[in-house]
Amino acid sequence: MYKILEKKMLTSNIIWMVVEAPRVAKHAMPGQFVIVRSEEDGERIPLTICDYDREKGTVTIVFQPIGASTEKMKHLEAGEGFVDVVGPLGQASELCSEDPETLKNKKIIFIAGGVGTAPVYPQLKWLYEQGAPADAIIGAKSENFVILEKEMAAVADNLYITTDDGSYGRSGMVTKCLEDLVNSEGKHYDLCVAIGPMIMMKFVCKLTEQLGIPTVVSMNPIMVDGTGMCGACRVLVGGEVKFACVDGPEFDGHKVDFDNAMKRQAQYKTEEGRMKLALEEGDTHHGGCGHCS
Ligand code: NAD
Ligand code: FES
């Protein structure tokens, strides 16, 4: 059993848990994810790693219930545990393989949308530890949905908070905040990393294309089994078929076909939709052994 050591509610429906998983913690890198199962024969849930502590042998996960399995997970308490925590899976953020000296000369902005703040945090923290702190924007519907503000502020160069309804921080969506920073407040960025809802990543990419800022996105939201087998996370990147769980989750946002990914995500929810996709996509419908090996 992978014991839950700590649990807290970040909002009424966003849960933060520290889980004992020494082997995962030993190898985890920012940008990677784990698959958890709360019971035998339970659904496999892919979750990006929010934090890890190699010495304590723990990983931190943050999730928002969206189905029966995550709703059950919400009710697990410290002292209870998961039957499986598998990982780390996926590729580490490309930033982790860059020379720290090069990173120090690069001005990076992270855009964290809602629950997407959780996977942004380990990347921001990692850059801070390399002596190359980056700026970050947290966007949330309203004040009550802003998460990890204190943790993000501790490792960001500048942290900007914006809420859709203006109840906290700046007013408006993350795109307005970025536009204001670059066009009105004299900020310059060499790279943007946007992680959040698909629709947010789509519009951030439209804006950064206009602003000429290379942009990386995380396609974690479309994953289902996380093994390259189910085909849920098939995404077109620069016209090529990729699978977020094995080739990503991070991709060049300016090359991702978001409209196709969002349409496909909706279609994948029904059995009929999945059958239609399998017919249309043929051999490229799922990764199969070509990818999952
Ligand atoms: P949300 O709907 O509250 O949106 C967060 C912020 O995104 C908003 O405050 C706004 O600033 C921005 N945004 C939303 N729509 C936008 C638009 N059309 N244009 C510009 N900006 C826009 O987010 P939430 O409810 O916390 O998010 C849940 C979603 O996040 C789920 O779909 C989940 O799958 C996804 N998620 C993604 C990742 C990832 O790795 N990409 C990780 C965790 C969660
Ligand atoms: Fe199933 Fe990637 S999540 S193929």
C-alpha cells in the first residue's frame, strides 16, 4: 500500500495529498506524472506530480474529482492509501536538460490555469533551485479557486494572480494578464510554459504566436490510461500523430492542433465515439507496442 501521509483541501473540491512512494520520488522529475489506483480493479488515474521529496520518499499529488474514481479518492484520509502509485511516467520537462547557465539568461513565464497550477509548481521550483527563477501567472475563476499561491510565490521571480471575476489580484483571464505584461508593462519573455484547461492553452498559444514567444503546453488533460494503449491522448503536433502519455505530456504549443484534440476528447467519452475514432484513425488510433514499449 502507498500510504497517504498528509491530506488537505486546497479549495472545496481540490485535494492535496502527500503519498509515500519512495521509488517514484527517487526518480521523479518536473513534468512527469504517476498513475494511481485507489482499489484493486479500480480505474487508473494519471496525475501530474506536484512535488517530490527524495529524502522522505514522498510524492505530492493534487486533483479535482471529475468521475466516480476521483470522487472516491477524495474521501481517502491520511493513514489510508492507494493500492498502486506507478511512475514516474512521461518525459521530464525539456527545461531540466538545459544548461543552468543558459537558463539564467532566458526569461521564462509560466501560465498556470486553475488546477494546472499543480504541475507548474515543480518546474518553477526546479528553476529556482538552479538559480534561474521565472515569472508566473496564476489564473482562477475567483479568489476561492486560487491554489498554491504561497508555494508559487516562494519560488517565482514575479508572481501575478488574475481572476476571471476580478475578486482577487488582477481582473480577467490569463491571456489579458500576459498581454498587459508584454504590451503595457515592458516585460519581455523568451519562453512561455502554459498548463491548464485545453481552451486556456489554445488561447494562450494564439496570443504567444502573435507576440512571438515560443510556447510549451502540457496535454495531460486528455490522458486516460497513461500507457500508450487506449488511444485517448492521441494528438496532432505539426501534423504528426503523438500520444501525450508517452511522447509528452509537453509539446510545442504552436504546433498542437487544439481544435482536433478538444473535438476528439469529447468524442472519446462515448463508446460510439470511440468506435468511430478507431475506424477513422485506423492503425494510428492508439500507440500500441510501437509507443508503449
Ligand atoms: P478554469 O476553468 O478555472 O480556468 C483556469 C483559468 O484558465 C481561468 O481562470 C482563465 O484565466 C484561463 N482560461 C480559461 N478559459 C480561457 C480562455 N478561453 N481564454 C483564455 N484563458 C482562459 O480551470 P479549472 O477548472 O481549474 O481547470 C480544470 C481543467 O484543468 C481540467 O480540464 C483539467 O483537465 C485541466 N488540467 C490541466 C493540466 C495540464 O497538465 N494541462 C493539469 C491539471 C488540470
Ligand atoms: Fe491512453 Fe495515452 S492515455 S494512449
